[in-house]
Amino acid sequence: MSASTSAPASAGLPDPASAASGRGGPAHARRARPKGLLGRYWPQYLSISPFFLLFAVFMLVPVLFSFYLAFQKWNGLGEMKFVGLQNFESLMQDQTFWLSLKNTFLIWFMSTVPTLFLALLVANMLNSAVRLSGFYRIAYFVPNVTSVVAVTIFFGSVFSTNFGLINAILQWLSASPVPWLVNEWTIKMVIAAISCWQWTGYNAIIYLAGLQAVPSELYEAARIDGAGPVQLFFRITIPMLRPIILFTVVVSTINGMQTFTEPQVLFGINSANNASSGGPGSAGLTAILYFYREAFNNNDYGYGAAIAWAVFVVILLFTAINWRLVQRRERGL
């Protein structure tokens, strides 16, 4: 009897005492699992951790260090000296900073308004195109992925005062040449033209995605009522795309307020000019270009960090204003 009764236990059946106490059964297995999201999903967190590590090292740490640097006086080599709000006080009295901010606003306005309007027109044409629509979409998006440096060099040659293509056409038409890269307003027009050429296709693709979500019944009903293409554009297309237009306005504001490469390369072609001067009369000196000049040309990293944070606050406020204006118009309609 003893051999027969001990056989089930030796065959792997759970001991009644251990089963009664909850050890060794399924309930014990459930309690043995790691508690918390980190313990349960640590392989998933581990797989995405490289992104957060790189972000912390190359983005978060430099941002925090620049904020610390804005309260210091440092030339990049010597010892840092804490100066408190002195950099920001000097910034408020710096006429060059306000000039760069004014140039940035003007260039942003001269480039964003035509860019978004042309993008709407292009998206509307692409949406109605039947043949070669894929080719047109790629062609309009190519400028956005083209090197800004190469594009700026090309535009600098086209708008050159003495040997530019535009002035050659004007002379062929018996018109006087225009000093594009000398005059205060034409300098801003050239920089705005570069931004417009680069970002029109990008915004057009975004608008096209929004247009394809608009019900075709709306256009058909409007055509039956006698609406023409212009009425369809202003009465249906623009109202239906208002949330997307808001997105493109915000993105264009952020990108436009960070204009740097265009003036830096445009006036760095001529060795007689300082690449960070913004051209004659500092007409192309933007806020980010001024930050670069103060930090890396004049080796005043504390003042440069103060400029960068001031520009960040301006972008934040300007974006919030644009958001509120567009939202108010949407509620009013």
C-alpha cells in the first residue's frame, strides 16, 4: 500500500498541502510575474531605448546646457563667469538684434503668404489631374529634399547683379538691371523666393492629402447649383482645409523664424563679404544668423545662447498668436 500511494506523488502530481497553500499552482505562477509596466514590458522599452538615449545626449543635454550658458559669460575656452540676467538686459538694448528680428518677420511674411497660396493652387490642380499625377507629385516635392546650400548658390547666380540670368532677361527686354543682392528689399525678396521655391511643393502635398478626404458630393452639388472653379475653391476647398491650413501656418512660422542657411550661403559666395553679415546694410541678417555670428564668430557663447532663447520665446508666442487667430476665424464661420 505504501508503494501504491506514493506512486502518484512520484509521478509529478501536486502535493495536496502545497496546492492548499497556493504554492506550485497556476495562482503562484501569476503572482510570480514581475509587477508594473517596466517589469512586464522591459524588452519593448529596451528596444526603443537607443532613440531616447541619443535624444538625451544630442538634444536634451545641449538644450539644458544652452539655458545654463545664457546666464554665463564664456568665450568657449576660458572659465565661465556667472552674470545673471546681464545677457538678456544687453539683448533688450541691442539694436542689431531688433534689426535681425525685423528682417526675420519680413522675410517670413514675404515667403509664407505666397508659399501657402501657391501650395493651395498646386494641390487643387494635382487633385483634379488625371494623367501623370504621380509624376507631378514627385516633381513638386523634389525641391524640399534638395540641398538648401546648392539651391541658394543657384539662386545667387540667377539673381546676380552683373551676370545673373534675371538681369540678362531684363536687358534683353530693354529694361534696366536690378541690384538684387544690394538693395534692402530685393535682398529680402531673393531670400523669400528661395524659401517659397523650397516649401511650396511640401505644403502642396499636405493640402493634396486633405483634398482627397473632402467628399466629392460637395463639389458635385455645388456644380449643379452653378458654382464655378473660383467659387468651388473659396467656398468649399479652403473651408474644408482650414485645420490643415492651420497646421501649415504653424509649421511655416517655425521654419520661417529659423531662416539661416539662405542668407549665410547667399552672402558667403562673395569673399569680400562676411558670410554672417546678412549682406549690405545687414538687410538679410536674420535672428538665427545673428546668433551664429555672436556665438561662433565673436566667441561670445553666453550672449549667443541668450539670443537663441529669446528667438525661441518669440517663435512660441508668434505660433500661439497664429493658432488663436485661425481658431477664432474657424469659430466665427
